[in-house]
Amino acid sequence: MARIDYLKEQVARAERLARTILDQQTAERLQAFAAECRAELLVLTRAAV
């Protein structure tokens, strides 16, 4: 479960930063990272069921 908690935290942090940062390219990279974390979360939560 530690990996799932870590990924949830990273998604929240990346999205929060993406909303506040002024550099568009960095914001897009943060959103992409959040999407990658969400995809991994989906895989892990499906495997846990």
C-alpha cells in the first residue's frame, strides 16, 4: 500500500504545482507526470482487487 499512497501524494502535488506555476511547459510536464502516476495507480488498484 505504500506505493499507492506515494502515487496519490505525487498526483496531488504535481497538480497543485501545475495550477500555480507560471511556466506553461513546466505546467504541462507536471500534468503529464500526474497522468502517468494516475495510470500506475489504476494498474495497482486493479491488481489489489
